[in-house]
Amino acid sequence: MANKKASTLSRLEYVKLQHLFSDVHDDEVFVSGSSLPLSEFDPLTY
């Protein structure tokens, strides 16, 4: 019982990570496709 619950939780965590990585990937594509320089998005410049 405990093992089945653990595998279900890890599966949900995996899906969450997939969504996070896909969101970051979409942001990178948007930034690289925009006309603004990447330095505009650098948090160190603020």
C-alpha cells in the first residue's frame, strides 16, 4: 500500500516538473524570438 502511494506521488511530481520545464522552455523561446537583447532579461541588471 505504501509503495503504491509513493509511486503515485513521484508520478505527480514528475508531471509537475515536466510542466515547469516546459514553461521555462517556452519563456526561452519567446525571449530568443523577441527583438529585445537577452541582457534586458538579466536579473543582475536591475
